[in-house]
Amino acid sequence: MTRKIILLVEDNPDDEELTLMAFEQGGIDNQVVVVRDGAEALEYLFGIGTYAERDLTIMPTVILLDLKLPKLSGLEVLQHLRANERTRYIPVVVLTTSKEEQDLINSYRLGCNSYIRKSVNFAEFVDVAKQLGLYWLRLNEPVSI
């Protein structure tokens, strides 16, 4: 059985570190691939640029996507993912600090599977990470193409 991979698209090193620590403390030991901007996320997912040699038969089980990213925003990344048959059904969880209602609406309009606001309380964030892992990595039945 292939190990389930989490793709974390996060440009803030502090948020990246907190997310990885939260997974560790929450018992989520899956491989986490971190990319730091929207363009790099698409390169990874489509096996281009820096990731041209990547094995495209191994795709992330879930994508944790920040919205405020350099080069391409999270919403632009989401739009590209949903427009492509190869990535259309990969679960995308928007994980953001944005409290803007329009970001929530646009995320769902473009096809995100879940929208979660990052908690500033680390204990709460660990609990969220644990719930994310339990649901998306253990309970959810993904489409395999």
C-alpha cells in the first residue's frame, strides 16, 4: 500500500513549522511535501520545472492550501487544479488565516472540499491537525484516476 502524502502549500515558515509540529503532536506521521508558493504547487502537481522528474503516479492524498501566496494565489491554484482532469478530484482543504467572507465564498465556488481558519491557539491547532489527518487520511474515500 502506498503511503498517503500531504501537500502543504504554505509560504510562511512559522505557519509551516507550526503545522508540521501540530501533525507530529497529533500523531499524523504521513509524509508532508511542502511547497512555498502557488507556482511551485502547480509544478509539483503537474511534474514540471523543478519537479519534471517526479513520479506522477504518486499524487497527494490531500492538499492543504493557503490562500495568500506569492506568484499565484491559493484561489488561482485551486482554479488550475479543478480545471485539470488529473487533479480535479484531489481533496483540497483551504487552511488560512483569512477572515474575509469573500475568500470563503470563492474557495467553495472554485471547488475546495473544506475551508478551515488557522487557530492562533496552538492546542486548538493541534486538535484541528489531528481531525484533518483522521478524516482526510483515514476515513475519506478518495477517487483514484
